[in-house]
Amino acid sequence: MAFRDAALLLLVTLQTVVASPRTFEIDYKNDCFRKDGTEFQYISGSIHYNRIPRVYWKDRLLKMYMAGLNAIQMYIPWNFHEPHPGQYVFSGDRDVMHFIQLAHDIGLLVILRPGPYICGEWDMGGLPAWLLNKKDIVLRTSDPDYINAVDKWMGKLLPMIKPFLYQNGGPIITVQVENEYGSYFACDYSYLRHLVSLFRSHLGQDVVLFSTDGAGVSYLKCGSLQGMYATVDFGPGSNVTAAFAAQRYAEPHGPLVNSEFYTGWLDHWGEQHSRVPTSAVVKTLVDMLNMGANVNLYMFIGGTNFGYWNGANGPYAPQPTSYDYDAPLTEAGDLTDKYFAIRDVIKMYRKIPEGPPPPSTPKYAYGPVTMKKLTTVYDALDILSFSGPVKSVYPISFLDLNQQFGFILYRTTLPVDCSKPTALSSPLNGVHDRAYVSVDGIAAGILERDKAISLNITGKAGSQLDVLVENMGRINYGKDINDFKGLVSNLTLGAKVLSIWTSYSLSIDEAISQGLLHGRDFKRRVPIRRPSRLLQHSVSSLPTFYSGTFSIADGIPDLPQDTYIQFPNWKKGQIWINGFNLGRYWPDRGPQITLFVPASLLSTAVLNNITVLELEGAPCAPGPCTVEFTAIPVLNATLASLRDHSTHQFHKGDLLY
């Protein structure tokens, strides 16, 4: 009888435990979070799955878990998953649900930031460029065209997210609405209210929604709203008490939260690589944890802006391919002194997993690879321009040609003789972002947004003028995120506006992935006559493709391995390895010299192909030229910095310099 009673009691207890709902909520009375009724503090780290190859997701997440983090924070870039309206991609490196499940399986909670705007030094702050097809759209506001697109996107995304909420058995404990909205000019409360209602309609009433803004009352006035818990962001060296006092302006009670505690900082081409001392990170982290604050370390690993995904800040300053961020884990996922120092701090506040973290992945220097010229962009137009030429009176933008990234060639003829040097100008600063100019097949120079809006050329009436425009990345922060690309205003020759243009949308990525540039006998397709004289040469040749191959022995254990590629005496361009767009190189401007090459791109079974588009002049004449694989990254070439990062007080609002 006693046994039966005990068994019944055990059964009732088990049923009660099973039936107990999982909860994550804010305790305003005791100024904390509660997970399943118990007071909870998170120490999390930011990781961007979109900057890391899928094969390395588990490695990076395990390293974060072994550092003692109990959560990760992640964005979902809208443009990464809806490249064209109604076309959704959630597979391969874009399988965000698999990434969330991996975090869950490892034992990490998830703080989700699904946008629709994310910033993140990502092209257009994660907003898809096709939104700009409505040229007068006002982004991040109640503009009906914008809201309609947001509703459709969130109507696709949020139902996919719902099963992963903590209340539903998943890892997602909180969800951010928008991002740093208090730093945006619009201050549209109706827009924020619409988003809160939209998120609630798809995710339910139990999920904790939150906002993030700079640690200043001025930011919180437009960024915070009833219905989402207001948090702040700030970095090492900040006055922690004052920063959290700003949060208390919006949230008199509830947990203290720093949603972006900066372990490093972002880079721009032409500035020094940002470095943030480990000692400064540790000191401020200890100060916050001593106050019982919840902290997210941004970034814990930065990763790579593969392809064309980097963003930019204004005045126009694009970010490089590397998003190393001087984070505790390097761009390649390597363990750093900063990693172990942060791990030691976390040990003081919570029990961390036993054992060592996974080691840094080995790197291999495959050495130099000889490169040979394939063809110029101009001689390959019939291959590169899938859609063919488009005529217009005045230049048209990338989006007018149904292109979002990469390059477009604009062509016209000189209307008058220019026997003397004559200014080719973009008087309204309409080159977005960098243009490689040639006359009758001879390189003439470069026009560059905000930096070089005029150059002198010579030529005869009827000479062919080619302007190859490169999209260097859309502005991701501030009032200018509606960043149109191409020749967005007219060019002038002297005082005359140039007209009658032929534009070629270039499908370079597709042509390279399909091998269309190889095995062809390209004939020169530019006029024979040459200008009498060209001045201001800042380029030595036309934009030209080069190729090379190398093999990796399949008999050596553990190959292929990660590596880095560098470009001795090359200037600026784009590189593809086995058809994958690795990103931009620009050693002429720096600070980044090497590009990270994940082992997953390489093969031991077949020859590995390298294709380079050098835009300004390869070191290939008269002799051979090489690119070189090395085991050591170089992210900080010695350049004069435009700003002093070593003493910078961190806040993204500072980017409006």
C-alpha cells in the first residue's frame, strides 16, 4: 500500500514537472529577469551567422559556450534572406533556423534581433536594396510602401521563429524590435507601435520584446516605447553608473541591460585597424557584473564580409572585407588573450563548463600562385552583360538596371574635341561609389564619392568614354541609408552635361561561377585611336581579369586547412576562389592586407581556381605576377588614421562624424 501511494505521488510530481510551463519574464519588483521563476542574469556574446561559413557555426558556438557565456545575441539581416521581393532563401549558409537549433543543442540561450533594420555594419543595415525601387520611400517610418514590405517579410520570418521561443521549448528568451531607433532622424512612434503590434500578433503576448539605444536620454526619447523593454549600449571606459542611469530614465525598474558592450570596434578602408585594450574591456565588464547587470559582448566573434555585404558610414566610408572587430575570437575563430581574460572574469560570477575550449583551427601557407591575364572587362562585355545594353539619355542607377551589387559599365562618346585637359566631373557628387574612367581604351583615372569628383581627360570628339562604377557597400547607419548606387546624377565635360548613354549591367559573379571567362579567345573591342595625352593617371591599366590555379596534396593529413591570401604589389579589386566571391582587397589603402580563406572553399581532389578582377593595375607586366597564401593575417597595415581609436569612447552615434 505504501509503495502504491509513493508511486502515485511520484507520478503526480512528474506530471506536474512536465506540465510546468517554461517562462522567461521581467521582474520589475526585484529588478531582474526570471527564467522559470528563478532570478536570471545573462552574459552573452554577439555572433553573426551571416559572416561565418556554416561548417564553422558549431565550432564558434562551442567556443562561446566554453568561455562561460549562457546566451548568444544574433541579428537576422532581411536582405540576406529576401534578395528579391517574395524570393526567400533559408538554406546553406542562410539556414538561420539550423543556426538557432545548433545554439540550443549546445546549451546556449538566444537573444534575437530580427530587425527589420539591424545596422551591424552590413549593407544598408540589413534592409533590402529593392525597397529603393520606390525612389521616394522613407525607410524606417510609417511610409505605407515600407510598412507593406515589412509586414510581408515579418509575416514570413516570425512564424518560423515562434517555435524557437523559450516558452515553446526553444532557446529564444528575448526579441528586439528594430534597432537603435533613437539615433534615427524620423522619431516615428507610430512606426514603433506598428512593429510591436506586428511582433505580438506573430509571437504572442508572453515573449519579452526589447529595444536598444545609446546610453543617453536623447536616444531613449525616440527609441523607447511602452510594450518593449528599453536597454542601452556602451563600451569600455564609459561611466557605467551614468549609462545605466540613462536606462533608468526609460525603465525605472527592471533588469539593467547593456545590449552592446563593445569588445572592439569597426574598421574603415584607409584607417587603422581598431584595437581595444583587453584591460579596458575587463575593467568595465567587472563593473557591470558587480552591479548585477546583464551584458552582451559585441562582438564575441566578428567574422567576414564575404562578397559585397559590407556596409559603410557617412561621410562615405566603406568597411573592409574583414569584420574581425578585435573581438575575443578572431575573424577566423582563433582564441585570443582577450577570450581567456573574459573567460576568467565570467568564472568569478558563474560556474563555467569544465575542460578546454576547442582549439584554434590550424592555418596553412600554400605559397604563391602565378596569375595570368584573361581579359579586360570591356573585351568581355558580351559575356558579362547577360541582359545586354540599355540606352538612356542620362545615366540610370543600379536598381534601374535591376542590379543591386557589383559593377555597372556606363558608355558614351565625347561630344567635343578635348585637345587640352578638360575636367570630367560629377558636380553633384553622384558617383556612388567609385568609377574607373577610360577614353578609347586607355585608363584615365578615378572618380570617387566624397573624395575625387573631378579629373582631367583629353580626347577627340567621338572618342569612347567608359565609366565602370563599383558599388562599395551601402550606408548602414544614420539618415542616408537610402543609398542609391551607380551614376546617380549627371557627369559633365567642362560645362557640358554628357548625354546619350549605354549602360551594361554586369553579372560578374554568375559568369565566374559558370566558368564563362575561361577557354575563350577574347578580341579587343575598343576603338584603335588613342587620346593624344591623358593626365592624372591614378590607374595604370584597364580593369582586368586574371586567373590562376593551385593544387593541394590529398595525401597530407588534415588538408585543406584555413589560410589567408595576400596581393603583393596589386592595388584594388575583387577575388573569387572556386567561384566563391571572397570579397574586396585594397592593399593600396588598407588597413587590411590579407583576406581570410576558409578551408571549406578549398579542394584536395581537383585544381583550385582563383579569379581576380584587378581594377587599377596588376603587377603583371612585363613579368609574371602572383597572389600568395599565408598562414598569418595582416589586418593593420601602417596607415595614418583619420580618427584615434585608442581613446575613442564607444557609441554608434559617433559614426555621424
